[in-house]
Amino acid sequence: MTNPESTPPIAIRLINVKKYFKDRDVEALDGINLEVAQGEFLSLIGPSGSGKSTLLELLGDIGDEGGPTGGEILIEDKTPQELRQARGYGIVFQDSILFPWYRVFENCLLPFRIAKSKLRKEEQVKRIESLLEMVGLDRKFWPYYPKELSGGMQQRVAIVRALALDPPLLLMDEPFGALDDLTRKSMQMLLLDIWAKTRKTILMVTHSISEACFMSDRVVVLSQRPGRIVRMISIPLDRPRDRSMTETKAFARICGMVREALGSGGGAEEDTAIKD
């Protein structure tokens, strides 16, 4: 019998979520049902226009036309609006969106100022120092302006800023999509290390099949617009993940299964696990 204590609680629950953009006459999402466990690393993948980013915007309550047009979203028992107001998530985009007129350290301290944090300034500084060290950004770069940093360094700063207030949830929209291949692989390992240390719940949108399969506990495949879940695939690779895993036949089969699901666009197939 399974010990109920060994099953992590549900952090995110989407119930028949739909999204219709009235001004564009676009049905973006149609009937998304998904549960994400606390501390799970989940990737969303699908063709362009499948509603991946729209889903992330709905979770973060940052869409340009309000919340879902149907269904319900609960995150840590809060609505997305309540979660946003409580600063309950951090978000990282493909573009680091750092303020160019602030130096690295000032950019990282911004969330405390915006949230009017009651944490003492010394504690804020201590936390940012700790996070910058965790993402491996050398101290000599801390006084630099964003334009003086490489793309990978900018994303490290963006991740620190997203984690500044220690939110339970990290939303990531193509966070490494603009990076070269070597930097991207380095940042993947960095994110896996951060996830192992912090056990945040992570939802990541990606267009890369290998990235999704290598990093995630589960991969959720969305169909062409309107986005529906075609398949949910559990990734059986051991953790911690090692780059050599991507050279195995098992990994190739996992990627093949996601590729097949992307090509099918058929009906939902619940929690398909890949066996070696």
C-alpha cells in the first residue's frame, strides 16, 4: 500500500480551463485539465500557437485579457490573482527583461522594493548575495550593467530576481531559447541544480524536445490551436540528471515518444510512462 505521506500535495490544479481572446477572435485553449505536484518539474511543449505561453500567463495572472474564459485555476489553494498579489511565484522569460539603468545587484533587489518587503535591508542583501553565488555569477560582475553581461549571465540574474522573494513556484517561458547551444546546456544543468537545492515547483515552456525530456519529471504535450493536452509523459530517468543520459537509447525513445505525440494531435493519453 502506498504511504499517503510519500505523495506530495497538489500545488497547481487546472480544471477544464479555456481561453478565448475576443479582440483577436482566437480560441487559444480548450479544456485543459492538469494537476502538478508540489516540487515537480514539469515542461509544456507544443507547436507554435498551441497556447503554452497563454497557459503560463493565466497561471501568473499576467494575460492581456484577464483570466480564463472557462474553468478554474488553483495554485497553492489560491486563484492566480491572489497568488500574484501574494508574490507567490517568480517568472523568467526568454528575454531577461532586466532594467538597463540598474546594475546587477540593484536589479536583483527590485522585487523587495516592489513588494514593499518588511525584510531588513541587510537580510535582503544577504539573500541576493547567496542566490548570486548559487547561480555561479562571479562577484566581479555584480556591479555591472545588464548590457555588459553575456546572455547566459543575464539569465542567471533573471533567475536570481525570480527567486528573490523565495516563492514556491517558478514559471519559465522559453528561458534558454535565445542562448547558444553550449550556454543553453550549461544553464540547463544550473537550473537542475537550483531545483534540487530549492525544490520549487517549476513549470517550463520550451520548444526543445530534448530539453523537456532531459530536465522534467513529466512532459505535457499540447495540440495545435486551440490547445488541448494530447499526452502527459512521465520521464523515468534517475535524478540527479547527467548529460550522458542524453546519449542512451532510452533517452532517444523518450524523445521519440514526445515527437510522436507532437505529430499526432490526437486524443489525450493520461500519464504515459516510458519503460526501459
